[in-house]
Amino acid sequence: MKTEVLKAFVEREIFKTIGKTADALDMEAYVIGGFVRDKILQRKEPKDLDIVAIGSGIDLARAVAHALGGKKVTVFKNFGTAQVKVDAHELEFVGARKESYRHNSRKPLVESGTLQDDQNRRDFTINALAIGLNTHNYGQLLDPFNGLEDLKKGVIRTPLDPLLTYSDDPLRMMRAVRFATQLRFEIEEKSFAAIAQNAHRLEIISRERIAEELHKIMAAPTPSIGLELLFRSKLLHQFLPEIVALQGVDEVEGQLHKDNFHHTLEVVDNVARTSDNLWLRYAALFHDIGKPVTKRFVKGTGWTFHNHEFVGGKMVFKIFKRLKLPLGDKLKYVQKIVQMSSRPIAITNEASTDSAARRLLFDAGDDLEDLMKLCEADITTKNERKKKRFLRNFEKVRARLKEVEEKDQVRNFQPPIDGGEIMELFALPPGREVGMLKNAIKEGILEGEIPNDYKSAKRFLIEKAREMGLNPVKR
């Protein structure tokens, strides 16, 4: 660690206060883990500071809160931890502990321990770095596993035997991939082999915890790093077999189709360059999952994937349910983007009608820009001439949609006449006929039969009603 970085790190009043308070309690205290790691890497400072006490972390938290003028202490007795919020930081206090595991659970049996015990139980060497806060060792870096060297080399390695580390707590395998993705580090060869050997152990991890780590991988600047590692280690096979199924190329009569797994990874990265929207990145990950199910070879035509977008949208629901992802608006958004992922391509055809553009605007609504981002990200050809031509086509689509929207105002529109007015006009009770008439107005506008205004819609409505044997009620 550079001297100036360490000096800036320890010259903070909060650490001095913790150290003096620990001295008064005749207790050792250390700041450990992610805060130390990220400070050395000069990354954005994490919000959480983990403080390990050799003794009661709760007692130290209460004493520090008092020293800071009576800050609130939140105690989590079941975990033996306490939290104190100071400005933008959350101080997490815990007593040093020793852990042992049972085979069918990642919840450890915990007992009090030394600093060495606490560092032994850490997932990776780069997260086992600690800095002393007491007077006798203030600012001293304690690095029993050469974590500092691993930081310099960009290596993810476990403090103890990786087979034991990953078997004890299989979530650490997901965390290894996550850190490799976020930091662009390499997972040590022995450690990666242990992950592959223990991949099946993910079965004892809750789907929520797996999804939490997957979110962080997907939110990274280059998600494909993690997705490739998940695939190679067989971790992905445990919770997203639909993505694994995209891998591989079949050949019939000399005709091949592209490897949709690696194509998908490129699409996800392309979306990540243009959007921080996590759920759009998931839509990119899932946009082709219907292809393996719908893949057919047609003699004289080649490989086809008819309705793969619709099938894929249905598969998204099963994935969200399995991984305990939100089943409300987020699910609907991802399904919508997946199911519409080929729609803008149809508008690139010069023979396409304004009706197709109006329907795309109406169906996509406020998500049109996200849909277009996915479509542009889906261009992964290495032929630069083709790529430029495809992108120019999508520029034309954008221009055409803008023109149609300005003319017809159909994005997110509601028919100018609602169901209540239809019932009043024809003295109808709620029912099928009201829905049919309301839908007729919508279809008339989208097909360009009538403009999107009240007078035109009312004339059209009366015509359609008369075709059904209905006449307006005279007032």
C-alpha cells in the first residue's frame, strides 16, 4: 500500500474515535474487508465500514455511539452485530469470530475468536485485509494471506483451501465471479477448479441470494465477463439452463446457425454501453431464449426460429418465478421488450405501412427507446459494411416513428371515446358489445382509417354500431 494512501486512510477522525474508545474498553479493534480493499484500489468509497472487535462488537458500538455524541445504535442480537450511522457511512460492529459449517447449510456455527480466526473465515484474500485502530497498532496493515499482492496482480483467491471455502458457503462462488467482473480480476486457477467442482452446491443457496449476486454481475460495466465465468464454471447451469441452452451450433446439409450464447453476451455488453437500466440488460440476456425451443431446419429454407420472441416472453415468467424476481412491472417490462424485440426490424422494410409504425408506437409506449436500444445492440456482425447498413436502417426507423407520432399522436393513446360514453350513447350495459366498439375505434385509428380525434371517432363509432344493429339513443 502506498504510504500516502494509508496516511489519508487513517487520518480520519472516525477511526481515531473508534481506536480511543476501544483502548478505553481494553479491547482491540480493526477496520476490515471491502472498505480497506476499495481504498487501496482507490475505488469509490463504500458506504459500509466493517469494524471487528476482539470482544463484544455490540459493546464497542454503544461506546462509540456515546463518544460521537449519542448516535443511535441498531442492535442485531441474532447476529451479534450492531450498526451506527455516521454521516454517509454505516459502521457495522461485530466481535471476531470463528465459524464451522454443516454440509446442508451455509449458516455457520459461530463462536468467539481471534483476529486470525476472523480473517481465516473471509471469502477472499483481498477481503481479509485489516487495519489496526488501537494506539499500539494504529494504521498498521495486517495481511496474513498476501491479499495486497493479490490486489496488485488482480487475482481472486481464497485464504484457505478453496474446496473447503466454497463447499462451506457456496454463495462465495457467485461472489468470486461477481468480484472478478466488477474489478476485472482473474480467478486463481486452483480456485476456479474448486468452483467448478462445487457448482452443484448452489442448490443449498436461496434463489434470492443467487439473484442478488447476479444483479451485481449484470450491473457491471462488462457483464459478459461474469456470464462467461458462470457458464465455464457450470454455475449458470444451476439456475439459468435457458441461457446455457443457447450455446452451440448445429449443422444440417452444410448449413449452420450462429452460436446464440456468445451472441447474447455481446448483445448484453452492447446494451450495457448505452444503458444502466438493469432490467433492459436482463431483456437483452433473455431476448433469444425462445430460439432453442423453436429451432427447426426447413429444407430449402434453412434454420428457422418462428415465434421465438413470443415463446421467450413466456419463458421469462418461469425464470422470474424461479429466481424470485419481482413479478409486477419489472416482469411485464422484460416480457414486453423480449416479445417485441423483432418488431422494429419489420419497419426497416420500405414496403411497411404507417399502420405497422402506429402499432409499434402504441404497443411500445414509453418503452420505445429501450426497445430501439436493444435492437441496435442486437447487431453483432463483424462485417463493418453490414453493421453500418443495419444501423442506418434503424436510423430510418427512428425518423419514421417520429414522423408518424407527430402526425397521429398514438403513443400511449386512449381511444377518444371511452366505455362509459359508449354505454350511455347506446344504452348498453357493461359487456362484450361495449368492448367490441371501443376496440373498433382503437383499430380504426391504428389502421389509419380515421384520424385520432373525437369527432372522427364518434362518426366511426356510430357506423360500426349500426353494422351490429345498434343505434344511438335519442335524448
